[in-house]
Amino acid sequence: MDDQMTVSSAPVTLSDLKRLRKPLRNVNQEQKEKLKGLDRLALWITTRVGTMGFFLIILTWTICWLGWNLLAPRRLQFDPAMGFVLWLFISNMIQILLMPLIMVGQNIQGAHAEARAEHDLDVNIKAEQEIEVILTHLEHQNTLLIEMMQKLDVKADQVLDKVGDDGG
């Protein structure tokens, strides 16, 4: 800032800053509105499959399947030995299909995180501008005080000594 600031060069006011300020926006809502149907489905699958509950369901089903077909009497077993191979094939297919869906969901979540980070940057820039306005006002006040002290022929040392005597 210019050290030769005079009384006539008033700093930017808070109302000026508010007038120039962009309205706040809800990045989460904006991101949700941008999603297409398949993106929503991928995100739904990603959030559901990536849980311990889903893992426990698959684990329980597999243990029950194997336990029943290994330990139940022969006439009550619903799956011959080949069924286990079919179950392994099906579970591998599920993994092969879920992997790209999970990756799509993670990409969507990553885009959302990027949008939030961009919004945070906007907020930080606004805060920096407001801090600059505050600093400009403080510099302006400092200049005014110095000019008033010069007109009153008061030395800064005298004021500091008086403040030091009163405070201590």
C-alpha cells in the first residue's frame, strides 16, 4: 500500500465489498443435480458395496452355502459339488462387474471433492479480500492518526510513554 495515503483517498468500504461479492453456493447440491441416472446408480452401488454390511452379507451367504452343502445330509443338500465351482464363477463375475462400477463411483466422488476444494478456494479468496480491506482501513486510520498527531504537535514517543505509564 502507498505510504503517502491522504485523508481524501478513502479505502474500499465494506458495502462496496459486499456489493462485489458473489453469492454463496451449495456445491454439494450443484454436484448432485449434475449427476445422470447411470452416475447415480454407480454412486449408489459404490456407497452400498463399499460397506462392512455388504461384506458380511456375502461372507454369511458363502459360509451358509458351503456349510449346508458340506454338512447337511446328502438328500437335503441342494447343490452338488459342481455348484461350488458355479458359486466361485458367479462371485468372480460379481467382482469383475463391481470393480468398474466402484471405480466410476470413486471418480464421481473425486469430482465432487474437486468441486468442494474449488469452492473452498473461492471462500478463502473472499476472506483474503476482506482481510485486505480491513488492513487498508487500518493503514488509513494510522495515516489519519499520524496526521492528527502532527497537527497537534504531539510526538509518538510521548504517546507511547504515556500509554506505558498508564498500563504498567
